[in-house]
Amino acid sequence: MVVAFAHQGEALRSQIAAFTSRNDVTVKLDLRGNPEELTTSQRLSILAFVREAMVNVRDHSGAKAATVTVSVGRARTHAAVLDEGRGFDVERTLVQAARRGRL
């Protein structure tokens, strides 16, 4: 499994291409820095985060396009998924999720 994720950029591109082919959401990847400097667990975490965020875009936002940005630096790594969807009230949603035991 480690070999499959040896090239983070390729893994992200493949994941996004597969998602785009199965869904009505166009996803652009903006990859900065050298993801090869990340540990295997960091790479897997980023892939899992991006996958879950894209599913949330599809299921909840109503957006037809999204951008995945992953920036790898010496001091930190930043990953974000942005869309032009309808959004939500963060505080209210967190309270509701906690009440349902989903937080």
C-alpha cells in the first residue's frame, strides 16, 4: 500500500479524476510544494481528507465545481477544499451534530 501512495501528486490526481468521472462536480487541483517530503501517514491523511471533503461537496453543497489546494511546506502542510455551494451555519450545524452524537 505504501508504494501506491509514493507519489502524492499522482494519487491526488487519480482520486480527483475518479471522483469527477462518477459525479457532476468538476474539481481542480492546486498542488504546491513537494508532497514527497510527507510521511506515509500524512499522505494517507490528506487523501482521506480530500476524499471526504469532495463527498461533502457532492452531497451537501449543491456546487458544480470545487478546488482542492494542498500546500506542503517545511513548517506546515495545508489542505483545503473550496466550492461555490450554498454553505451552512457552522455553529448551528456543530450543535445539531453533537446532539445527534455525530461529532
